[in-house]
Amino acid sequence: MSDDESRAIFREEALDLLAELDTTLLELEDSPQDLDLVNRVFRALHTIKGSGAMFGFDDIANFTHSLENIFDKVRNTELVVTRDLITTSFAARDHILGLLNGVDEDGNGSAEKGEEIQCDVRALLSGQPIRNAMDAPTCVSPEPAAQSDPDPDDEAAAAMMAAADAATEAVAAVAYRIRIRPRDPKVDKELSLDPLFEDLRALGECSVRADESRIPELETLDPRTLYLSWEVLLTTAAGVSAIQDLFFFTDIDLDVDIAQADADGRFPGDDESDAPPAPAHQPAVLPAAQHDAAAEVAPDPVHAGSGAAASPSTATATTPPKAKPADAAAAPAREAQPARTPLKDSGNSLRVAADKLDTLVDLVGELVIVQAQISQIVSERGDPLLTTLAEQLERLSADLRDSTLGIRMLPIGSAFSKFRRLVRDLSSELGKDIELVTRGEETELDKTVLERLGDPLVHLLRNSIDHGIDMPEERKAAGKRPQGLILLEAEHSGSEVLIRITDDGKGMDPVAIRAKAVEKGIIPADSELSDHETLKLIFQPGFSTAEKVTSISGRGVGMDVVHRAIDSLRGAIEIKSELGHGTTITIRLPLTLAIIEGLQVQVGDGFFVIPLSLVEECVELHQQDVDPTGRKRIINLRGELVPYISLRRWFEVEGEAPEIEQIVITGIEGRRIGIVVDHVIGEHQTVIKSLGRVYRDVEGISGATIKGDGSLALILDVPRLVRSVVADNAV
């Protein structure tokens, strides 16, 4: 593997770790006493630091080391989690991202920004308050309290200091007793503790003994149960934190107890009459009275199985705070605990480059086209054997299509998680207290759709925070709780995904929106619009009700961008709002942009495809019911007046319309619209092909597909078509 490939792999993993770090820090801010979250933060930082140094990202490794020290002190109960610590950690996370991607607009990734954050880190470590926004951008390291250190710029002095530190570490070797036991004795696969023992040996002098005392008689032995436990005697100058780190990254779910020898070389719980002291510079020997059945073992693989990667439990005076006592009284209680549910084995997942998936989807699309061509030819020939084979091919291609598209599906929660940080930062900036609640994080959406959805959701959330949620004082006066609520949820609905953003803020005032639209010349003063139509005016270019322009909103570009972005995803957006109670914005999106189910229709000699998810029903339109002037295009559908659009008129198709045309009734943004065609052909598995530059901007067309006979059919962009026709006063 080349250096460039290695660095690319590190970059991908670092981005994943930074995303996890962002989420974990938000959880830690809500639960500052949760020491498992502290350990998750520490592991993420430790991995970024170690991998960064390995792959040549020394700036990232050096910067991350100082933040790692903070969380090492937190997990050792030397520091507590405060808002200042969380704020500094977020700033450090953003700076690491800047070091990866290049300096951003906020200066993250620059040397100056790094020094500012290091200043805050030093303040936290020394118990001092961190800088605020009005402080100077740089700071000076605190001077030593008592004695002066050698000049760090003096290379000779620095070398002397390093040698002195090394000598101190060599003298300070300490004996530790480490007891290791699988947390879940029920096993279902082979495992080996060899790598763990080798890592322990790398820290110093080490001996390993297996405790076989729990192995029962042969007739009662369960081959699926692991009865062994291990005791390791280690003498090292590395410190207990280095030992703990080895267990943080093990892929075996273990209970671990680390005990340090006292000044006499004895461990907690030793019988003074039997236990010899542990030598200062070599491993202690286990007392025979304590382990009659113990025998020293070579580090051969242990053939058993245990499930999941999990941080071990440890117990010493300096262990991570999540440690559990491991004395003799606690052992039976631990045995009585129910086995933990194993986590999914990380070995069952595989990272695949996105372009390879795109290529696979393209190939499946071509296969679907060929399969459609084969099915059409077979249907024309009427051969029973060929028909059977064609049906099998159709079924297999459909299964392959669904499986391939399923590979591209990602849980929408991966996008939701980053919005919690956005809400936290913006609400603090505006002086508001806002809670973000997410639901349906497991809902899956195509990777391409998910990537392009990020910016529209950011715009909508920023508007909810700025315009929707009112200030705490206003909320109290209105009888609401001071803390505002934004609910972000997703769910499947047929072949679509619904995403809702709901806030309990001020709601939208149709009167104020109408007045602003008239003021900006968006609508004439004498126009008559329903409340629903008035609310949709916020998507018009240049519309904004903000009284002043801020860094968050007020320029009149956000909602227009949202509308165009959702349109480009072949989606729809709806608004419901109640003045004084809040607003709900619903986004409807297709599951995928690659292959869809469509309804094939014909107009003249041309063929079109309407996305099947929009189709409600089809009805007939007789020529005697058509207004000859072309002005009145409305049908009475079971008591409901439904307007319709003629594709023949809109696309100026030559020729006469048939005596009986078909109207495809579609549901668009909460209302029903008919599309008049000559004939309805039937359902069509549609592989979407992009149009060339000449046809890319044709109103009402979003792409094309290849039919079974090799000819083209155009895919209708129904929402855009409806808006274009309305704008031309054709409806």
C-alpha cells in the first residue's frame, strides 16, 4: 500500500472518529457523570493521535495529545466535566478537522487557532477559566510557580531534561497484578488472547498464569462455556494508564482487575503469612496457597469464543472511574449477572469506496434495461420456455437491483447527529435554550440523497432556531416552558421517506407574510391566496421577514435554496403552521435516485414516465368534456374539482388527440393535479439517465430512461411541471 493510500485511509477513519467525537461530546454535556462517555472520548482522541503519528500527520498527533491529557485526568477523577471543557473540546475537534481538510473560514487548521485552543487547554489543566470571545487571540503559558526550567530552545538543556525523565521512568518501575476473565462465559467462536499478552509483555517484565480451578468434572463440562481466567504479573514503568489503554482496544468482552503492589511488594487481598512480596524490578510469583490449580501457561491461542468489543472493567485507586471492585465478595455477584448481549462483530463489515458502489449501481441499471428488452422480445414470440426463463431473469434482476440499492442505503441518523451541535451553538449565540429531539434515526435513505439533503436541513433548522423558537422571556409570557423544542424525525412512507422538522415556537403569521410579499413585489396587492398558499410564499426568491440581516438569517436566500434543492432530489416540501404554537415542515423524498418504479404513458409518438409514488389513479377524459377554448381545464372527480395539465399542449406535440384521453391523477404538495395523456401503457421499472446539456433545463423533465425496445422515454418532473404551468397561467 502506498503512502498516499495509507494517508487516505487514515483520513477516512479520522473523519469517522471526529463525527463520533462530536456526538459523544454532546451526550457528555447532557450526562457529565457518565464515565463510559468519557472513555469513548478518550479512545477516539487516543486513536486519532496514534494513527496520525503513524501516517505522518504529526501536527494532528501533537495537537490531539494535549486534549487527550485532559480526558485522561477526567477518567482518573482528577478533573470534572464542565461546560468550558466541552466548549474547548468542540473547538479542538473543529481544529483537527481543519488540519485534515485545510484551513476553514473560522481559521480552524491554522497555527493561530491551534495556539488559542492550546491556551484554553492549559487553562483547564491548571484550573483557570478559559478565554472568552473578547480576549486576545493569543496567550502566554503560565510561568512556573517555584523554580525555573531550562530554556526549551536550548537543545542541550532539552536533551538533559529528556535524559532525566527517562532515568526517572526507569527507576519508577512498579509491580501490578492483572486478573482477566471473560465477562460472558458462553462462547460461540474461536478467540485468542495472544495479542493482548504480547502487548503486556511489551510494557515490561511479565508472566502469565491460567487459573483452571473453575473447570468442572468431565461429565458436567459444557464445551460452549469458557471456564479459564488469567492472572498476569507485570513490572513496568509505563504506569497504570498505559495498561488500561491496552484493554480499551481489545475486541474481547472482559472483566479486568488491576492492582498495584504496595511498598512491601504485596497486593490488596494477599495473605501476609503466605504471600511473598513482589520484587521491585521483576514480576511477583503467585503464592501456591492461593492457586493450587494454577499453572504457568505459554501464550498459545485459547480456543473458545466471546463476543464483543467492549471496554474492560478495572479496579485500582487510579483506574478509570467506571471500574468495578473485583474482590472475593464481588466475584460471585458478577458471576450471577446475566450475560451481556454481544455487539455486532466488526469483522462482518467492510469499507467500500463510494465510486465502486456507483459503478455497481450503473451496471445493475444496464442489466435491468437488457432484461426489459429480453422480456419484450420474448412476449412477442410467445415461446413458453423462453417466457419462463424471462420471468426468472426478471425476478433475479429485481432481487439484484433491490440488494444493490440496499447497499447504498445509510441510516438518516448519521445526518441527524451533526445537527445537535448546530442547535447547541446557534441557540447559545442567540441566547435561547433549545432542545433537539430526533426520532427515526434508523430510517434508511440512498447515500446520494442523504449527502445532498444536508444543506437544506441546515437551512431549515437555522430558520427554526432564529425565527421559530422565541426567547425564553417571551415563552414564559405566553405560558410555555422556557426551553424551546425542535423535533427532527424521519419515517418510511411507501417508496418515499418523510422528514419532519417541528418546533413549538411562534408559528408563521399569514398576514405578515402576505404584507411582506406585497412589499417586495412578489404578489400584487389585490391577489387572493389561502393561508396554505400564503405560507408557500416563503420559498420565493428574495423573501424574508427578518427585520435585520444577521450571520444566521435575513438575506432571503435560505428557503429558496431549500426549495430548489428538494426539487433537484425529485422531492416535495409542505408547511403547516399555527400562529403562537409552532410550525411543521415536511419533506418528501424518493428512496433512491438511481432506479424507480414509474407509470409509462404515451402522447403522440412520444413516451413519458411519471414516478409511480405520485400517482393516485387514472380516469378517462372524453372530448365532449373538454373546453374548446382551452381556458377551463377542470374535471369533477367524485365531487372534487381537480385541475389538469395537457402534456400535448405543454410540449406542443403535433397531431390530433384521441377521442378518449386518459388523466393521471397525482398528489403534489397536498393537492391533486391531473396530467392528460393519450394512453396509459403501464408500470415500468425506470433506470434514470441524465439528460445532455441541451435538454437539461427543459421545464418539467428530470431525466430519461431506455425502454425495452431500445427507444427513449422522458421522465416527468411533476412538481416542477405543475409550477411552470401555473406560472404560465395554463391552469
